[in-house]
Amino acid sequence: MKNFLLTCLLACTLSSTLLTVAAWADDAASNAPAAASAGTASSAAAPGAATTDAAPAAPTEPTLVGADKISAGDTAWMLTSSGLVLFMTIPGLALFYAGMVRKKNLLATIMQSFAITCVVSLLWWAVGYSLAFTPGSTPYLGGYSRLFMQGMRFVFDAKSPQLTVSHLALTIPETVYAMFQMTFAIITPALICGAFAERMKFSAMLIFMSLWSIVVYAPVAHWVWEPSGWLATMGILDYAGGTVVHINAGIAALMAALVMGKRVGYGREFMAPHNLALTMIGASMLWVGWFGFNAGSAVAADGRAGMAMMVTQLATAAAAMSWMFVEWILKGKPSVLGIASGAVAGLVAITPASGFVGPSGSVVIGLAAGAVCYFSATSLKHALGYDDSLDAFGVHCVGGILGALLTGVFANKDISGLDASVATQAIGVLTTLIYSGLVSFILLKIIDATLGLRVSEEDERIGLDVTLHGEHVD
């Protein structure tokens, strides 16, 4: 099996290298004349340079424009937002999850977030961005025009520099937009790790996350966020990832928990978080980074970004207090883990609504999210008996569903400019649950039957830090 996997890896690497060289060669050949004449003919090719008075049609795919079309303010904000969203995964999510596991699995948990960041970045370059954010020939999957990011260009010329922009972000370089969306593609599979913490093989995790990011994340992102995607044309509202990120990852997390089964000793042995200080630090980083997640989804430094930032803050605060008070009433004491989990629940629930609702609506969404996610992470999990180690399903999937549906209730047309429908939102929710749940289940079963998903009982008892990585924390 090891030889087979090594052969496959080498074959994929060689194929990718050859395809990349070919793509670069084709791109260079096709654009050489344009580059050579950039100082004279390029301005005529830029949008808005037509000699007629009629306004040019908005582009429907990435296009080459003059550098004068780029907004410095928008670009600066989107560069900042990209850094903030990456900060959510490393170190934010890594520390949030690491503090909740047992000490013997601290390093293994951090390693998962870090490795996913690396592998998804490369997959986004190779295929993910093209499949998610180019039109394609169907409403279900993007095209191949940006495989290995071919065609994504910056042409320097002292008189008339040019660069490509996405049709979804006309005032910033396409490189910045692709990077911003890459950070979403990174954190989404990383969220799944919370469900199978302390028991999955590192090799199996890498393979699952790689396949999942291509066959689940990219298509769903295309459906919802590419204007030609079938859910987008239906009118679904998902400002920053309620369906694409949270429901998508949350239902995959539940499938992982069900397929892998419970941790050894679950329900009988003490499995409390070993370091809640790390968890609180991680939750705080997630909160700060989430402003890039939601306000950055405006793809501009404008009024909508400002409103998205405000409602994100209010919903998060409301959800944290809601979870805390429910726990305080039912258990007698407010916990650090509770208020941190409530904050994350609020961040999740406001995500799909953040560019569409006003302050009052966001507070209601936050209050509902804190209470509902508290019960889903405690009562529901105990009633159904699954071991979702760090409540990835209970917070992200349930919070995402709640937020997506409430977007249909509280969306304000004065803010969004769009009509909202709970029925349409429900279609998006159900579609994501069925597709992501089914494909995730199939992928997990295939990997389990070939490589095996789970470490041995002995390795699990010793701890994954030592058995998988040969390291430990003193």
C-alpha cells in the first residue's frame, strides 16, 4: 500500500509539473503580442475604452484591464482581509481546537490545521480556484481557464501596466481576490478536524481533506458564489459562507464522527479540555479574524463592509452572552469554554447574513445562535450518542443552518438590494447537507477501506503527538 501511494504521489506530481509547464507555455505564446505592444494597444483593450457612449457590459469571466482601474483602498482592505482570514486558521483555529483536546494530542491537533493550510493552498493554485470561480460550461462546476492559475497576469509597462481582475471583484487584482478566496478554502476543511480529533491517522486526514476540497468545497462554492452557479441564479443569499463554509464543513464533520466511531473510553474516561487558556486565545483570534471573513466579503472598502463588521460584532457578543446565561441557568456556573463556544456560534450564524441585515436583526440572530448551539452541542449530541469531539457539527452545521434560514427572515432590502426568501434559503441548506454529507461519507468509506482512517487503540491511548509525530509537550 505504501508503494502504491508513493507511486500515485509521484505520478500526480509529474503530471502537475508537465501540465503547469504546458499551461505557462501556451499562456506566454498567446499573450506575447499583447505584452510586446502593451504601451500602444493595451489601452484600447481595457474595459471602458470603447469609442461609443454606451456603457460596456459587465464582464462575466476574469478579464485583463489597465492598472488605472484598480482601487488602492479596496486592494489594501482586501490584502488585510486575506491576512485576517488566514489568521483565523493559523493560529486561531489551531489554538482553539488544541486547547480542547487532551495534552497528549496537542501537537497533532495543531499539525492538522497547519498541514491543511499548506495542502489546500497548493490545490487552490492547481484546480480549486478555477473550478470554483470561473463560469464553466454548466451551472454546477467552474471551467479550466485558471488551472494552475494560468492567465492570471500582471504585465508591467511604465506607460500602461495591465493586470487581470475577477468578474466578481473589478477594483482589485485577481491575485488578491484568488488569495482571499483561498483563505476560505483553507479554513473550511480545517473546521472538520474538530469532529474526529484525537483519533484519525495523519495520512488519512491529508488524503480526505485534499479530495474533499476538490470534489465538495469547490463545487458548492461555485453553486453559491459564482453568478452562473445554479443556487446563485435561484437567488440564495450567503454573504460570507453559511452554506459554503459552515454547513458544508459541519455535515462532513458529522459524517466523519459517525464513520470513525467514538474515541476509546468516550463516556467512561475523563476527556476534559487540557488548556482552556489556549482555547480562549484561539477563540479571540477567530473573532478578530472574522472581520476579514465577513467585512472582507464586501470585496471593497465601502459602506457594506462597515455594516458587515458592525453586525458581526453585535451578533458575536449576543451569542456569547446567550450561551453563557443558558449554561449559567442550567448548570449553575458560567464557563470559559461556554462563552468562547457561544462567540464562535454567533460568528457562524451571522456569516451568511452579515451583508444583508441591520444591527437589530444581527442581535436576534446572535441570541438565537447561542441558545440553539448550546443545546445542539450538549443535549442533541448526548441524545443521539455520536462523538463529535470538539462540536464541529453542533456549532458550525447547526449554527450555519440557523443563520442561513434567519437570513431569509431578517435580510433588509435597503441594505442588500435583494429580495430574501426563507424557502430559497432552505433549498440551499438542504442541497448542501445532502451533497456534502453523501460525498463526504463516500470518501471516508473509500479511505477507510484502503488506507484506514483510524489509529490503533494502543496509539490512541498513548496519544497522537508521540505515535504520529514522534514529539510531545512537556
